[in-house]
Amino acid sequence: MSSWAPTKYKTTNWSTYNEALKQRGSLTIWFDPEMVWKPPPTGKRGRQPSFSDAAIQTCLTMKVLFGMPLRQTTVNRPGFAGG
């Protein structure tokens, strides 16, 4: 007798899939409004950083503490991290 094989699904609509992942198990965290999310210009040539070191550290800390994938810790919504 053969064993049962799980059904395999192929994701075709990645934008909907990513939004569903963001909404699953949502978590609300309040941040200090004085926290700087966008870093000041470095004055060097090349691409400037998008987020400050504090913002990156915050996202990485949430990733470790809550066991979240990194894409769930970075939120691009109006009013949050300049989104």
C-alpha cells in the first residue's frame, strides 16, 4: 500500500499571497515618534541607505523575538517607516 502524498499547490498570484502572509497573525507595536527611520545623507557617492541603523535593528529584533520572516517585519504602510 502506498503512503498518502500531500497536495502540492503552485502560487500564481504572489502579490495576493504576500498580502495574506502580512495579515496572518498581525501584531501592533507602538514606537517612539522621535525614532529616526530615514537616515541623514552620508555625503558619499552611490546609493544612500533607505533605513537608519535603529530601524534595521528594530526589524531584526522583532524577527528574532517573534520568529517572524523578515518580510513580515518590514511594513510599507502609510505613516509607518515613511511608507
